[in-house]
Amino acid sequence: MNSIGPQHPSLLKLVVAHYLVSAICFVALAIMLLFASDAFSGHYFQPKLLAITHTAALGWATLIIFGACYQLLPVILETELFSYKLGRISLISFLIGLVLLVSSFWRFESGVRMQVGSLLLVAGILLFVLNTFFTAKHAKKTSIHQDFIVTACIWLLATAILGSLMVFNFHYAFLPKDHLLFLKLHAHMGIVGWFLLLIIGVSSKLIPMFLVSTQLKTAYLSRCYYLINSALILFLVDTYLNELTIKTYLIAAIGLVGVFSWLIFVFTCFKSRMHKVLDTAIWHTLLSISLLTAAIVVLPFIVFYQLRENSIAISYTNLYGSLIFMGWITALILGQTFKTLPFIIWIKHYQHIAGTGIIPMPADLFNKTLLKAQFSSFITFNICFYFGLILNTPNLVKAGLACFLLTALLYMANVMVIVLHKTKSTKYATV
């Protein structure tokens, strides 16, 4: 597993910068949620929820995925990252665009600031995608993991371009159909095409690695890849031509079979693992899968009530969105950060002295007490927040969001513990 840390000296700064900025965005997201907790009782297309959603999707989730990809692509594809300079330019462009876009959404100023922000985001994403493509081009061999990652990047770029067109549409109204229809397409391209495919592609490599699994049924991954992509394309075409129809259930079923194929792969990895004791980081991953399952359960209710033009579909949509971004994706990041970031910091401090004495392991570089407290506060958030949403109890929602803020602060503190780690003596004894 030490191979996770590539040798290029520019990699450390690039990866750490993404993790730190993402952690700051996570805290900012939690503060925004606490101040706008009443927004969940209204329509999802409103300024504060747009700002919150894009902070979650871009600042928190996508930025840390960029950082993790720069670290993991050389391992998954068995080649050197194409360009570290492109990675730095991408981060700067992406971050400036994010600040402009989110601040514009919060006040809903649909002018030049929002438009420039969207273009800078597209530019940052384009540079990341090019970096990924050229890295994959030089891979020593192809794999299903590479297919997932490259395809996810295509979907991300398509999502960003459509989002930018929607921003300009606020001012010039050139899109041929209703803005909410394009918002629906934009959201599913991002959630399914970018996040789901990327997470499946990376996790299907990392989970067996961390668990030391002996059975890898990759046929399930190939089935998953084709089913999810087919379902997404069918959904986009059918929704654009007909909006939601009864066929949506069939299309969703195709995608669900793909997701369950991935879950079967994950289950076989856990069943055949050599590491029988599950640590806190892996428990985060299991929780994330549970929250994804909950989001999938909500989907049929959204379709059912939208087909009947019932306003309760809006409440289910808000629940679905929060389960995706604040539940599934957040839980996964909260755990996997402490499986990936410590390795690259360990490489810097200890690779050159490995074998010369007793040195810390990567798992010794973060504070385990903070990680357990983070897990507990996140569990409490889920219980309070989602029961508060379902029961329409504002105080319970606010209590949950307070726990979410605590989770963000604990997470950021632990990331700083890793980043600020000082090299220990070779006589250091692990515990």
C-alpha cells in the first residue's frame, strides 16, 4: 500500500492544497447550512440552497476528489501524473470561479460575476480533465477503473458546461425549454455521471486494497459501468423529450441494477477480507453506502409525486439532495481522507528512512480520538437532521446542523494534525 504515494516532489503541495481548501469549504458549508436551515422547508430552486448545493458539490466534494485523484491516478493507472503545473492552474481557476459563483447565488446576482465564475469553473474543470486524459493515455495497461474515471471526467465537463449555459440563460434566456428541466439534467449528470461513476471507479480499487481482499469479481464492475451509463443517457434523452414519464421507472431500474452490481462487488471484498477488524475510517464507508441506499429508496417517491404534479415531490427532492451531498458523499470523504492523505505525508517524512528503525505507520499520523469523535458527531447529525426533515421539526434540524458543523471542525482539525506532522525519531515506537 505504500505505492499510493508517487515520488514526484510537486505532488505533496498539490494534494495537500486540495485537501486543505476542501476542508475550509466543508466548514463554510456547515456554517451556511446553520444560517439557512429554514431553506429546507421551501423549494430547492432558491438562492441560498443553490449556493449551499454548489459549495457542497464543488468546494467540498469535487475539490477533494481532484486532490485524491492526483494522488491515486498514478497508482490506479500505473503511470506518472501528466502535469503538476496544470493541476495548480486548475485549482486557482476553480477556486476563484467557485467563490464568485457561490457568492452570486447566495445574493442571486445573475450578472457578470456569476458568469465569470461559471467560466472559470469550466476552465478549471477542463484542465483537470485534460490532465486525467493525458495521464490515462500513458497508462501501462487499461482497466475497468480507468474506464470509470475517464468517463466520469467526461460527465463532469458536460455538467459544468451545461451549468455555465444555465448561468448565462438567466440573463439572455436562450435555452429552448424551461430552466428547471435543465436543472434536473444538470443535477443528474453531476450526481450519477461524475460522483457515482468516479466513486465506484476509485473505491473499487481502494476498498480491496485497504481490506486486503482475496476475491475481486470485476465482472460485476463491468456490468455496473455499462448499466449506469446506459441508464443516465436514457434518462437525459427521455427527460428532455418528454420530461418525466412512466418510462422513468424502467430507466431507474436499469441504473439500480448497475448500482447493486457495485454493491455486490463491495460485499465480496468485505467477505473475503484478510483484515477482519474494521477501523473507524471503514465504518464511515459502510455508513456512506447505507446513506446512498436511503437516497435510492427516496427516488421512486420523487418520480411518483412529480408525475402527479404533487408539491410533496419538492420535500422528497430536498431530502434526496441532502442524503446525496451531506450523507453519502460526505460520509465517504470523512472516512477515506484518513486512508489516503496520511500516506502521502508519510512518504515525505519516512520513505527515505524506512527500514532504518522503528517509525510511525501512516495510521499513526492522525488523531484517532478526533476521528472517533467525528464519527459520533456525524452519526448524531444524521439522526437529528433527517428525523427533523421527515417530522418537519425545525429545532431538530438545527440541532443536527450544529452537529454537522462540529463534524466539519473535528475533520479540519484532524487534517491539520496530518499536514503539520513532524518527522519522528527512528526510535519512535508505534502504539
